[in-house]
Amino acid sequence: MKLNKIKKDLNLKILTAKKFLDNEVKGGYTSDLLSDVMANSKEKYIWITLQVHLNIVAVAKLKELSGIIIINDRKPDSDTLKKAEQENCPILTTPKTAFEISGELYQLLKGI
């Protein structure tokens, strides 16, 4: 499924790398521990987290993730947004909790 459809269907706000909304998403991973994401997420997954610091972009690029969803209406600082743009890493936000958005994403992706 394309990131653009997920953005639309889950009512997410895109903050960075808008031209990469055609990224393919094959699954999702929810965690706030960077080491856990590095160990267990998979290529083309979308990552759900409350983290907003610069290192989320590095982890997303290392694991070749399709994008990052930041929960609870948290906002990354300008350095994180700038790095995400440079690395073509889509960052999206939602006011929903990790539990809510993970469940909605699961329902959306379970048929693919």
C-alpha cells in the first residue's frame, strides 16, 4: 500500500518529504526504543513512535523504512525536520495514541 493512501485513510499530517508519499508500505512497527526498531523493524515498514529527536531519521534510513508516524501531536524540532528533508524521510503526525494508530494501521494493512 502506498504511504499516500495511509496518510489519507488515517488522517495523518505530513511534515517532511511530501514528494515521497508514493513510498510502498508493507507493514508497521511501533516502538519508542531506537535499538528495538533497529533490531526488529523491516524494510518498507512504517514506524510509529513518540520520539521526535534527530536520531529517528538515522534509524529510519538505516532500516530503509517508508516513513515515520509521530503520535500524540508531538512535533520534531527544526533540525530533525531539516535532516528528514535531506534524507527524503517522510515524517507524519497524528493526535492519536500509539495504541489507536497501530490498530488502525493494522486494519488498513492486514489485507495486503
